[in-house]
Amino acid sequence: MHNKAERLKKVKSPAKAAPVSQELAHRLPPGQALTDRFPILHEGEVPHYNTSTWKLRVYGEIEEERTFSWEDILALPVTKVRCDIHCVTRWSKFDTEWEGVKFSDLVRELGVKPEAAHVMIHADHDYDTNIPVADLMRDDVLLAYRYDGKPLTEKHGWPLRLVVPHLYFWKSAKWIQGIEFMKEDRPGFWERNGFHNTADPFKEQRFSGESIPIPEDEWTRKEFD
């Protein structure tokens, strides 16, 4: 699994993609193919959680470590977001609908220290991904537990996943278990294995190292919703 960046550089272009009207073309980042379906991509087995025992640990550069239960998360203000999402494997999906807790609303529950500039999101299967605090404070960044009007499915990250629409979707970690506030940045799982540290789709920040045009059709062979 650690050579995924190299694999994605070699796969072929998708044969079919949803048409994009001229009016919507500005929303599709370069090198992306629009899909009406929701490809399911992950490494390892899909985990199973019981919300009666699930916990979210928040720690690091905050005044006091906190642990949130499922009931605690549901008690926080609820926000709905409609956004486009973009996967590094070159698919994009427009107008996805999510519901959950704005990251900025969670921050209001914490005593985050001024020197906390970065966050590491910890998820299942020893997965983690790094994101600047400033990116997470945008109004459309959610800790999501509902998608398209229904509870998240396990394959899409139940009970809680991050949604960061303006970055490639590997930054939107599924199955979140921990949020670590940090003074300094450090790379997460895919960032340590050839993926770009920032991940801006409109700048095609897919991989670390030199910029290479990367055709692909891997997502067309995956399971869809």
C-alpha cells in the first residue's frame, strides 16, 4: 500500500466521465473527471464501531485534553454543507451534501493555544493526515456524520469523518478517533508515502517531488455508491 503514489502515476486515463457544462467547468480542477456516483476508496478493512463506546480524543497544544463521546458530538451545533469534492485519483463529485459539526465550532469548546498552527487527524488503521489549523477553520470544513440526508455508511467513514472540500479528499480522513493540535507540521500517512503535503486540487498538488501529468482510471474500477 505504501507505493500507491507510484501506482497512480502509471494507470490509464478514464474512458468515460460525466459531461461538464461550460457554466460548471470552472469548478472542475485540472486533470479531474466528473462523476455522478461516489467511488469508495480506502486501504485495509472497513472498521465497525459501536457509538456507545466510540470516543474522540482531542489533545496536544490545548489547555486541557478532551475526550468526546458520541452523545457529546451530537450535542454540538449542527451544520449542513453543500460542496464539491475532489479525489487525488482524479474523480470529482459536485454538490455533495454533508451534515455534522463545523471544525470551528469544535474549536470553541477547546482551549487551543495560540502556538497551535497545525493539526494531525488520527483515524482507523493507524492512518493520519496533517492539515494547517487555518485550513480547518473554514466555514465548510465539517466533522461529518451524515451524507445526502442519511447517516454515513461504514464505508464512507461512520461514525465520524472529516470533510475538507478545498483539498484533495485523502485529507478528509474517515473513521476519526483523534485530533492532535501541534506547534509544527509533520507529515501524515500518505504524505510520508509520496503524496503532496498541501493537496490543493486546483494546483494539482497530488504528489511530492516534480510535477508529472498523471492520467488514471483506477477509480472507475472501484466500488460505487
